[in-house]
Amino acid sequence: MIKSIDRLILVLLGGLLASSYAANHPNVVIIYGDDVGYADVGAYGSTLIPTPNIDRLAKDGLRFTDGHCSAATCTPSRFSLLTGVHGFRHGVRILPPNAPLTIPVDALTLPDVFKHAGYTTAIIGKWHLGIGRKGTPVDWNGEVKPGPLEVGFDYSFLLPSTNDRVPCVYLEDHRVLNLDPKDPLFVGKLTNADPRSTRYPDGKKNPEAMTYYKSTHGHNSSVINGVGRIGSMAGGKSALWNDETMTDEYVKQMKKYVARVKDKPFFLFFSSQAIHVPRMPHPRFHGKTTLGYRGDAMVELDWATGEILDTLEKHGLTKNTIVIFSSDNGPVYDDGYDDGTKVHTSSREVDQGHDGSGPYRGGKYQIYEGGTRVPFIIRWPAKIAPGTSKALVNQIDFVASFARLTGQDLPADEAVDSRDTLDAFLGKDAKGLPYMIEEAGTLALRKGDWKFIRGAKKKKRAPAKGQLYNLAKDIGEQQNVIEQHPELAKELNAQLQGLVDKGRVRD
């Protein structure tokens, strides 16, 4: 009898401990769109692009209306999300092909946080954070590293750079997938490429080779699959990806990974290439919108989101899995290819009646709200009540927030710009951040409804003079009121400079 009671107590205690562990160690899946603007999603106002799966996620989760990536371009945003450090502190910019790894291998990263809590971790999709060591050429025919596995991920299935750049091959862990040693792969200047290697047309010398669609600017080096790319490569023909089946491939790898790790906590960074150029959705998505390849690629991304949600449901993981949908920066239309995207001449932001940034000004490359204010949805059925939040939140705060969720203290010298905003992410804090830095050619400071933008030394994609906007009255940043509020502008500029000089945002 006593043994039976003892056993019952142990069973009940074990159940409570397991429940507590599960509550603080939910699976986490981040679905990261590429160049997806605030209003490219139905739940955020899109009427010309159907996104029923992302809308389903928004209906069942918490939809943030003031959610941001840290920068208006991909590499610094991804760097910040994974490290909790602003890209400008390390000079992180959009990377060329063959760039070395930008994340220090000894830095604490978001996957590290999860690993320390007993998770298995994976990235599937776009990387674009560099691979290899500075000063040492990557051996694409051998072990390709350091990369994701050296900064916290247990498994990776990647396009190593981004889809408009070479090399146009998949990388699984440390090896190029399906590479034929008889056709060795080279990336960069090809003067020393193996004579056995396949040579691809040069888009500058042979523009007729760009048969899928032409380059409008800068995408006319090696032509792969009828599309000009940034950078040159030779060899690896057996390993070339098929652009039109790329999302299908990532979904297939996602399903295999979830089935493999479903019985223990996992973190999956599903880093989509959609809707980045070259936009080449699978033919089954062609014509799903009236917006051509860009709109159709967004429908394809929505399909992939649905596949992820359905896979979690299939394995009984929905209730205790946090699913986050967001993007690395705002929208862009002509980004190097003549792919049918048509922008009205009177407004560079409107594509055939569709404005990907919604009511906000700007988009990719720009310091205005449309550059960093992106779709930002978090669903956790076990803990988060569905609804809408106006809290100011940023992806850079994932590191500190998930550290708290999993019961960890961050070292003072790690993730120095990441703040604990877990309560806002869970819907318990309606205000979120008191202030926040934005980055795009220059820096801006958001503080409440005020936004101060620094003048930029390089004026190509950022304003030459300082600007000040009251977003409560001017959500579209049309009325620069810096002359009416010079003292406020001075105060915000001093605060911004202080954060730069201090070398950290987190106290």
C-alpha cells in the first residue's frame, strides 16, 4: 500500500515537473520571410495577395502592429536576430558572394540559448551571413566552414548566400549537396578554376543567355538557370538548385527535421528565400495573383507557412510550439530583374495597386518605417491569447527574451543590444520598448510616437539632413517637423549618439 502511494506521488510529481519543463521549453519555429512588407499579408491589409495560412496564424496568435526587424536590409537584420547585436557595430552590410562568416564563433547566439536549455537546433533556408574564415578562401569541394554549425545550429540545410548570388547550390551541414568531384566548384575570380569545371555564360558578354528574365541592374555575371546572378562561379553543375522548386525543397527538409526531433524540444529557423529576387515561384503558383512573380511568390510563401503549421499539427505539437512569422526588411519591387513587377511612376511604392508597406513610407534600403516595420505574429496556444498588440517590439530582443523564458541569465558582454521583452511577446505588456534603434544607411531612434532620423554622409539611400516625425499625427512620415522641435531633435540625437558610443542598448 505504501509503495503504491509512493509510486503515485512520484508519478504526480513527475507529471508536474514535466508540465513545468514543457511550459518553459516550448518548441520554437521562426518563419522568416525575405523582403516581405507590412502589407504583403492579408492580416495586415493586403487585398491583392491571398495569404490564408499566415492569416490563420494571425487569427490564432498575437499580431503586432509595431513590430520591427533591426535594419532595412537582410544581412544586418539576420545578424541582429541571431546575435542580439546591431549590425552597424560590426560593420555588417549586405554581403557579396564568398564573404567570410560575420558572426564570431565565440559569440552567444539565439541557437546557443536554446542549446543551453536542452534544445536541438536547425536552420533551413537562406543564410547570407557569410561562411569561412577571413583571409582564407572557402574550399567548396571539401568541408565548407565555419558556418551555422559553428554558431549554435545542430543541423543546417542552406542556400549559402542568397538566391540572387552565387554559388547556386545547396549546402547541407558542411558539404555541398550532390556535388560531383569530377566537376569541382569554384566561386569568385575564375582564372584559377579547374579546367574540368563547367563554365556558365557571363551575362555581361552574353545577355541573350538570360532567358528567364533580364537584369535591370547588377545581376548579370554568371547566368544560372537562365537568370543572371551577382558574382561568378564555375563547376558544380550536378549540384545546382532549381529556383522554381526551392520552397518545395525547404518544406521537404522541414518535414523530415520535425519528424526526426518531435519528441524533444527544438528550435527551427525556417529562413525562406521568398519573396527575394529572383522571384521564381513554382509554376503551380503562377497567376495566383494579378501582381506577377512577386505576388505569386508571396502566395508560395503562404503555402509553405501552411505546410509548417500542418506538420506541427500532424505530430501533436501545435499547443506547445511558439510559431513566429516575420520578415528581414520591408518590400522592394525592381531589385535587379525585369520580372514583371510594375511600379506606378507617381509612387515608387505602389505595384499595380498594391503597396507592400501599407500606410508606411519607404521599404527595403530605406530608414523610414516601411523599411523595418514588418509583419510580426507570435502564436503559442498554450500561453498566448489571440489578439492584436500595439507594443513596440523588435526581433533583436529574441535572444534576451528567450533566455528569460528558458531560465537563463545573459552574460553582460553578450547580446548587448537585446532586451528582455518577453512580456510584450506574450501579450502581457501593451507598451513594449521605450525606445529603439533603426538602421538603413543611417540610424534612427524611435521613442514613443517620435522618430528622429540622422542625416547621412552617403546620401544615395538615406536623407542628407536630420529629420523628425510625429508618428501619432503623421504615420506616413510626410511632415518633417525638425524645425518646429529643434530641442527635441537635439535630445533624441544625443540619446542615439549615447547608445552608439556606449556600445550597447541593454543596461
